[in-house]
Amino acid sequence: MHAADTPIWQPSPSRLAGSQLTAFTRLAETLDERRYPDYHSLWQASVSRPERFWSQLWDYAAVTGDKGSVALAEHGHMRDARFFPEARLNYAENLLRRRDDTLAMVFWGEDKVQRELSWWELSDLVSRLQQAMLAHGIVEGDRVAGYMPNMPETIAAMLAAASLGAIWTSCSPDFGTDGAIDRFGQTAPRLLFCPDGYWYNGKQVDIRDKMRVIASSLPSVEKVIVVPYLEQAEDVAAAIPKAVTLDGFVDTFVASELLFRRLPFNHPLFILYSSGTTGKPKCIVHGHGGTLLQHQKEHLLHADIHAGDRLFYFTTCGWMMWNWLVSGLASGATLMLFDGSPFAKNGHILWQYAQAYRCTHFGTSAKYLDGLRKIDLQPRHDYDLTCLRAVFSTGSPLVAESFDWVYDAIKQDINLASISGGTDIVSCFALGCSNLPVYRGELQCRGLGMAVEIRNEQGQPVLGEKGELVCTRPFPSMPVGFWADEDGEKYRKAYFDRFDNVWCHGDYAELTAHDGMVIYGRSDAVLNPGGVRIGTAEIYRQVETFAEVLESIVVGQRWDDDERVVLFLKLRDGQVLDAALTAAIRDKIKNGASPRHVPARIIAVADIPKTISGKIVELAVKNVIHGEPVNNLSALANPEALQLFAGLPELQS
């Protein structure tokens, strides 16, 4: 039996018996008058009768609002489908159902700032912000923006805006001025929240110069609200046009009963932004009902979150995982918020946090886990992780060796859930499930209610073959649309150009014999040497086993009427890409993947360009090595790194 045929983890009988998915399955069996003996049978029912599944989920999650009598109205084309067209609800109302003295959220700004908010305290802060927004004249459809860290006031401001039917949009304060203006300039917010600075890797970061430029460049912004983080709010507000402190914004209002405007299911809630590495970022609009219902499904049925659980995800406010994390309030979870470097205190800071607050669900990126593996951190030896039940990983494919490392170095009895979806759907197409076994290198399952297939070049569904990840039936968290895309043409081109009436997501993937999934990378970054399609993740998996390598990026270079594979490496300090290391990497790729995967060139570089959310930018590097422009440098955390790839002599022969 091959290692891939043997689960690396299986849920215990007690975990199965007490899971949310088990309870939901029993409910569905009663209502449908049929048995669902395994996950796949439940999944099949959820995609063949989506109107029944999503209606049952609404009831199971006890959504606050009026459901109406119609769960799904289909109008020919997938993008024209409407879930719960008669419904009225409010996202914020569903997140603020609890009113007690237990913890709603905790916050660590590295090891410099530590705070706790009860459900009552959160509700009171939202109430005061809501009243201040009403006094300012904020109405349904107005945009409220956050250039904010992942801290309690950010969530409170979002909830206050959402409660009134205003639209929240955000990015993190490590975005440069151009990146922030490219985003907010398109969506024209009336209010803009920012901090008085923030901590990163033990140092205070001053943002007043950036905020002066941003505030002056956004004519729609009528007021900037400066939130205290470094206890310098008054000084910073004085330096920024149109600015007041948070205290100054809310100080005349006393907390009172919250107002919630119940809105149509598709009323805009969030505007999220694509990475924008090939042009100005797309402004993707998500609605109240679709966001809430999809996140409730993923939190309750897949992640097995119960009221009182402690949910952590390392994310900034510029990544959709922030929106996903915040929705955990609807399940009654305590949110663990963190701002700063995840490698603060030599990589120990997040595990100190997990121990201190008895974290049950720990979310992060594949790159973070690989980074811990490279520095040989062993959290299970140093910290009490008794309460930890799940580790989530996303942002890029989690390689099989990192699965081994997580179970060896973090905890053996956890559900390791590699998850994949994106900003486009503010959720997941494939993810984890606490009731299913974990196989190394695989995402456990397709999401309930998500009619996901893999299609080959001819558009036929395939199993055990690589191809395009598609979704063939509508789902609630499809975007309401793109901002200012009046005729919907940009939306159509983004997802429905490749296959008729089928969502094509742009991932290169494979369905496995276990009905799990392997993601091989983005379709537009797939390599094609000699006409053979190769996912970049297949090469990264081999390269990341080398301790000498910190990061890598692989692209295809046009050469002799074909394409050749070029691998760039960022090495650890003191390491050199000599003939021996080059040969070892080639052998590893040849034996672990195939001779077709072996790069024609392996080149050491000082840095790898990444987006602000930490994703490597293969297409931007490919443009640079071909002498083509990169249209939106403001999307990158380190745009200067692109110059390292221009005019390399190794690529001229």
C-alpha cells in the first residue's frame, strides 16, 4: 500500500459523534427521508438539490431574518441565479446575536499590545459607531473604508457600517499609497478608518505621511477616523486632513439598543479587491446573505466550530481570510485577532498566543508553516496545545512534506485542513472536514453545495487527471457583481469565458481517488514545456524540501519556439548555489516529479517578489524576464525585487 493510500489522520469516534456535520446530516436525513451514509452522498445531494441544502443550512444555523418561501430562483444562466430572493436579513445582526460577559474577541499586537472585549463591550462599541455614522449621514449603499490592522475597532466599524446597509471595504496599512488609492479611488468611500501607526517585528511604524497622501487623494472621503493603537491618535489626527480621533467621532454618543436594517439577500456587504498585479485591482462585491450563509456552512459543517471555541487566523484586512475569520462571530466563537509579524519572538509569538487563549482552530498560510519547518520550530514540545482541534492552511498549496511536519511538530490529533477558494467567492471550493480522514498533500473534500469538477482541455469532467477547476451550479457567495461594471461584462469575462454557463476558477487541479483534491497552481501560471502542462506546485513541492532554500519561484520562458522551465531560488544566509546544490535540486525534481519538470535554468536571486498578502507573483516575473511591463507595482509588498529578474545573462543563452 502506497503512503498516499493511507490516511495520515482519522477522526476519533467521539469527535464524529459530537460534530456539527453529524448533527446536520441527521437533520437532513430526517427532512429528506433518506440516508446519507458518507460525506460524498451528502455532498452529492447538496449539489443536485441546492435549493433544499441551502434552505436546510439556513435553519440549522438559525439565521436571524426572514427566509421567504423561495430558496433558489434560476434564470437560465448560472450568474443570473438568485438565492432567497424574498429574504430579508442583516449580516451584522447575525454576528451580534450574543450579549454576555464572555469574550467576543482578544487582540495581540505582537507582544506589545494585548486587549480583550466581551460581547457586551463589542456591542456597545458598535452602537456608538453606528450612531456616529448615522449622525454623519451614512445611508444604505455608502462605502466605509478601513486602512486598518486586524484589531477590534476594525471589526466594530465594519459591523456598524453593515448594520446600516453601508458597504465595507478594507486593506491593511502596509499597503503603499498607490495601492490604497488604486483600491479606494475606485469605490469612493465617505469615511476612512486608519490607525495611529502599528507594530511590526518589534518596531513602531508611523503612517502619517502615507495618510496625508491618501486622504488628500480621495475626494470622496469626508472624514478620516484615527484609531488608537500606539496611543498617538491625537497627534496623528492633527497631521492628517479631515481627521478626527475615534474618541472624537463617538464621544457624544451613549451605547444603546442596536439598529439593524434588514436587507435583501444580495444587498452589497463587502467590496474585496483582486491582487491587481496585471492592472488595477478588480472590485468584487459580495452580499449579506451569500457571505453569511457560505461562511456559516464552512465554519459549522466543515471546520466544526462550536459556540465558545477560539478561532484564530493569521490575516491582514487586505485578504479575504479576514472576512472569513470575522464571520466566526455568527457561530458564537471567540475571535483571536493578531497584528504584526508572525515570526516575531523568533517565530514563537503565535504559539504563545495559542497557548494563552486555548486556541481550538489555528489558521495560517502554507508559507508560514514551511517557514517554521525551515527554522525547526517544534510547538508541541514548547506549548500546551491541548485544546487545538484544527489547523487551516491556505494562500498556496500545502506540500505533502508540510503535512508530515504539522503532525510531527504541532500535534498528532488535529484536523489539518488545506483549503482553497479565493477573493472571488470570499470562501472555498475545496477545504477540510472534521469528519473525514486526512491524506498527505490533499485537500479533504469539495465544499458542500459547491458543484466542483475538474475538466480537461476538451471540457470533459475527469477523475485522477489534471485540469481546470470549475463549478457547474450556482452557489450563494458568487459575487453580486463587480463595482462599476454596469453591464456585467467584466464579471462574465472573469469566470464564464472559458466554458459556457460554467464558472471557471483559474486553478489547475486534480480530483483524487479519495474524492479529495490536489491544487497544482494557477492555470495562467501553468508551465508548458514541449506541450506538456505542468503545475508550478509540483516543482515547489520538491524544492521546498531543501533546507538551503528559503523561497522559490518558477516560470516559463519562451525559447526556441517552445517554453523552458526557469527556477529562481532565494537561499538562506550563508548558502551558495554551487554545482552540488544545483545537481541535487535537479535530481530531486527529476525523481520526485518527472524529467519534464527539471528546470532548464536554476538561478539564485536575493529576493522573491510577493503581493502584500504574501503570494508569489509568477506572472509578474514572467513579464519581466520577457521585457514586458508589469502594470500595477503597487500590488506588491516588495516591487523592487522585480528588478532582480531583468536582463539576466543566464536567460540569454
